[in-house]
Amino acid sequence: MQPAPSIQKVPVREKPTVLVVDDDTKNLLAIESVLNGPGYRLIKAQTGAEALMALISGDFAAIVLDVQMPDMSGIELARMIKQRRRTQHIPIIFLTAHYREDEHVVTGYDVGAVDYLTKPFNPAVLRSKVNVFVDLFIKTRDLAEVNNTRQAAEEALRIANMELAARNEALEREAGERERRIRAESAQAEAEEANAAKDRFLAMLSHELRTPLSPIVHAVTLLEEIDCPPAISEHIATIRRNVRLEARLIDDLLDLARIRNGKLRLELQPVDLHEALRQAMKICQPELAARRIQVVEKLDAPDPHVRGDFARLQQVFWNLLTNAAKFSPEDSVIVVRTFATEPDGRISIEIADQGIGIVSEKLDRIFDAFVQGARPTQAGLGLGLAICKALVEMHSGIIGAHSDGPNRGAKFIVRLPAVTPSGQPLGESKLEISPPHGLRLLVVEDHPDTLGTLTRLLTRRGYTVRTAASIAESLEVARAYEFDVLISDIGLPDGRGTELLDQLNALHGRRPLAIAMSGFGMDDDIARSQQAGFSEHLTKPLEFSALQQAISRLVPSLQPPALAACPAE
């Protein structure tokens, strides 16, 4: 009997192993559920030390590694893995839980990572990437076992290196794109923060510069009511003119910030350009008269109506007129002309002076901010023309400048699209309602000079006035004094004017009619005042005529019995 032939057993090939390293048990279970499959087995580790121990005892097809761990970071662990010859070729896939950890992307690739995924990751993507490296591991092992030669091993290594190089090249491109995106986002965030800081600075600067101008304006108004000698009256007019100029410079700074931030809004209505020009010339008249400059009007446009913001168009014409006056000699002439142009249907406005002119090199940049076409010793910030250009373009218009050279004058031309007027165009005079005699006011202002001069002006106009310098003092006055209108500064020593409104509402069961005074005049400041319950927001320095107009607008809101009960002074 012959012995039974022996059966040679085929060795069972071990499954490839994938090492998963994450300090969070839930994350480990989640990754296990994603990667659990028949093609390979998983070994889990929750610390860097556990991972190193596992790497000593076995070979791995890939490593899925969390960046943040308690004993050592994933970056540090990857660096140690790549320093060991046995483990330096194991592909590493980094996982991160936070987007800002993308700042470590470049560092991760530097220590040998081949991919970088953000939690929560796409299960299919992670599974696909791991399968690629497992397949690569199996192919490398199969080649080594089949060929069992150095040539086969080198070929397998060459193929693996080619695949890894291609993958690394793709990853490097992706890393470069991510790095550029991170830098761009960081630069944008820094620019936005710098822009916000600039706006805060301009707002605070405006407040601090405007506040001391208010009592000067009020004092000038009081002096104008006195019968003074002509020489004194001329000095008073000089003070008022220069205070207005200072306020205009502050407004220019804020307008430029609004324009650059896209926060300037227009209230578009039918506008009579001739009326806007006449109003601008009226405002400029004191300055023109002081220099004995004559304005010749040639308003020949047959239908001078446009769709625009009356106040902003008046600001454009005011800027151009004051610019012409500033650079013109005494006893000269400024010509203001309008005419219609065909066939584009635009209205042209020309303002020409006989001043010092503009050198040709600066004509192309005359509308840039902080650029002045004349000598640098001339007063001003160089913002007026830049603001004019922005406002004209917001009205779908065009502005240009022309000069034949130094000392040959300059001409500025504005072209705006004409429209057929519907209803009464803005700018035509309207009858203002005069406040009733004896209207009761509560004035709250912590700046003593402003409070004193404003109180005297209001008292002279027949108002009954009580004053306070803080919220606490205002509430004390309000308990004993029934008033019709509150006029309050926004910034007070013990809080804000908006808080005073809330406390007066709690005290009397109703919110009073209120006018806000503030050195902060940005659109957001005005909107906050109106949201808090102020019916009007007046920006300092406060022209007394503007305050009277605001009070007049509130009068129809008062109940007739309350007005009848107002004591006459």
C-alpha cells in the first residue's frame, strides 16, 4: 500500500492593514464604519505613542491621521514616521476638524502627507483614497512575491514612486491653490479690518472736530442779531464763512469714505438744475462778495430737469463754484452756463473762471483724491473734485475739466441726462411752518458752550427752554417739567441719547418727539438714531435755522390741546 501523497498547503496571505489614529473614540468608530470592508483590516490608535507601537510590529498600507491629538500633534507623528526607513514610504492622509487648520496644510505636505481632508469628510472620498493606497500596497507586494528579484522589486518601487509622484504633484498643486486662497482670504480680512478701523477713526475725528464748532456757529448767530458797525459785521461774516468751510472739509472726508465703501445713497427725484445752481450760488455769495467776484448767469437750457438728488447736485455745484472762487483773482468773473446738447439728450452745466488755470500734466488726475491742480500752498484737502466726479457718475453723468494752461483760467463741464419733469421738481421754495410761540423744549447737551449759546437762541425765539447735561439730570427735570419736544445730544456722560428716550418712555408711558444732535453724521449713525425713536438727526455744527426747520416739521405731530397749554413767554 503506497503512502498517500502529501498535500502542500498554500500559505494564507494576510490582508493589508490600515492604521487609523484619532484621539476621539466617536471619530474612530465613524472612520471604522466608513473603512470597514473585506479588502483590508483596521488597527486603531488614540495617541501618538499607540500609533508608534503599532508601526513597530507590522506593515501598513496607509495611515489615516488626525492633526490634533493630546500627546503629540499629527504633524509631529508624521515627521517621526518619515524619519524611519521602514515606515517612511507609508502614505499618510491627514484629517482636520477645523477650516482654520488649513494653515497647516503646507507643513503637512512638507512632512510627507499625501492628502488632507476636512471633517466632516465625504465617506466615499475617504474610502476611495484609502482603496487607492491599499491597491498600491497589494500590487507592490504581489510584484515582490512573483518576481522575487531585485529587478521586480525596483520595478514595483519605480511604479509606486511614479504613482506617488503623480499624486504628490497633484497634491502640491492643490496645496499651492489652498495656500493662495488662505493668503488671499487673510489679506482680504486684513483690508476689511483696516477699512473698518479707518471708518471708525474718521467718525471719531468728525465728532471731535464738529463739537466745538457748534457754539461758534450759535455765537455768530447771536452776534448777527446785534446792530454792529460794518467793520464788526464783516468780521462776524468772516467767522461764519470759515466755520462753514471747516464743516465742509469734515463732510468731504466722510463723503469720500461713504463713496469708497459704497454706502452713499441718493434720493432720486425730479430736480430743477437751475434752482440747484441758484441755491449753490446763494450759499457761495458771501465768499464771492468778499473777493468782489461777479457771477454771470447764462442759464439757457430750455428744460433743465434731471432725475437726481437735489442736495447732492447742489453739493457738486457748490464745490465747483468755491473751487473757481478759491483760484480766481479778486474783481474777476465766473460764468455759469447751461445748455442742452443734441443728440444725446443731456444737459450741460459749465462753470468757467479767470483764475490761475491747470497745468496740462495734472488735467488727467485733477479728479483724483488729494490731487490739487494749483499750487500746493492753496488751502483744502483736494477732495472736492473727487467727490464731484463720484456724485456726477452716480447720477449717470460725466464731468470734465479744461484749461489752456497756467493763469488762463479753467472750465468744468458737467453733463447729466435730461428727463421730463413729473410733478413739482425739488428745489422750488416751500413755505416753512413757523413753530408756535412758547413751545416747550427740553435741551440736553453736555458741552457747556454749546448748551449756553443754543439756549439763548431758543429763548430769544420765544421757546420755553429747560436744560440738562446728562441722562440723570434730564430725568429729574422731566419729572417736574412737561415738555413738547426733546432736543438731545447722542453722546452724554452717563449714557447715550437713545437710552434717554427709552427711560423717558418708561417714565411717562410714551416716547417724546425728539431731535438728535451729534458730531457723528455717517448714514449708519443717522439710521441708528431713527431706529431708536428720534424723528430728526442733525449733524454738528448745528445751524440754528436747520434746528428751527426740524422743530417746525415736528409741530404737526403735536396734539392741539398740548399746544394750547403751552405757556407764552
